[in-house]
Amino acid sequence: MNDNENDQDAPASAPCAMHEVDARYMGLDVRRAVWSHEEVMAWRKAERERLIAARLAIPLRQREAHDRQIVAALEACLDDVDGLVVSAYWPFRGEPDLRPLLARIRARGGRAALPVVVARGEPLDFRAWIPGAPLERGVWNIPVPTADAEVLVPDIVIAPVVGFDDACFRLGYGGGFFDRTLAALPARPRFIGVGHAIAHLPSIHPQAFDIALDSVVTENGIERPRAPAAFDAASA
């Protein structure tokens, strides 16, 4: 700022006057600032159902092509994983299949893990995964390492997204497991989301308990936060 208040080069008004413009004129959602927590949760439920249906409607060959592109982008952004624990997931309902990535991580000196729901409302366990090791049925019948597998602390957590927004907040299945787990870990791991590009939303209306991803990888490449992490008024 120029100290001379009479400087002729100073602008006659604030550089940005968006705050003075009617939100409806700007195409913004005028209800967003007054949504209750219950309204946000109802909106998320509807969006979750819509996005899962859209994901499942992607033809199998196209999903497989997306998987290859996502795995290649993840490999490029993970750099050196030697000695690191990387947690991904077993694919479910059209999620990108990262099992080839986990095998390559092991080949590069890293350790692979899969998240396991141990109890409702509790943080996830991250159990060591080795290709060919026995698995058991977990929540939603998703295969997980058996109870005698080693529990690891991840350096990198890769989570599937049902949806994601400009600030890289994640819309998941609604259980809050990843948010709860990251909040409970002694140190925050690198947190990466993966999904199809059609999962993008302008905002998921983040609440105080939501934890933003560091980045999101889709078939189009790496998405990083493009907007400030602003919380919905409903979270106050």
C-alpha cells in the first residue's frame, strides 16, 4: 500500500467489488450461508447417490483406461516410496483399481496397507497387504487383510472419493472414517484422493470436521486446491 493517501495512481475503489454485488447476479447459491447441518447432510446424501450412479454408468473399458491413467499419475507424484507405508484400498462400486500401484510400491521398497473398519465410530486400522496373502470379508463385504496382519502407521493415505471440490474437500460414503482416522493419527500423513473427473463439484459445503485432501488424482491428472478452505456456516 502507498503511504501517500493523495497518490493520483491509487484506485478510486476497491480492486474487487464482488462483495457489493447481489449473489444471485454472480450465479452463487444464496442459500449456502444459511444451510443447517441437516440440510447439508441431506444434500450430500443426494449427491452421493447421483455420483455413484454416474460412476457405475461409465463403460467398463473406459473405467479401465481411467484406472491406468490414474495409476500412472500417482506413480509420478509419489516420488521415492522406499521405506514408506502407503495405504490405498480394495476397489468397490466402480472405484479406480489401485492394486497394480500397490504391487509396484512394494517393488520400489515401500510397504502397502489397506484400511480396515474395526468398529462404527472408531478410527480405521491400516493392515499390511502382500499380494496373494489371505483376505477376509470386511464392511460391505470388501476384502481386507486378516486380523493377524501387521497394523501399520501410514506415511501416505490414498482414499477413494465419491466427490471432491475446488478446495480438495472429499465427499465419501458418509461414515466419516477417514476424517476421524487422520485426526487421531500422531502425525498427519500425505492425504491423496482418487476418482473419476465426473466426481468434481464446486463445493461439498465443508463442515468443521472435514479434512481437506492434499491433492486429487483423476484420469485428467493431478488436481490441487484451487479455492480457500472455507467452512459452511452450518459448521459454526
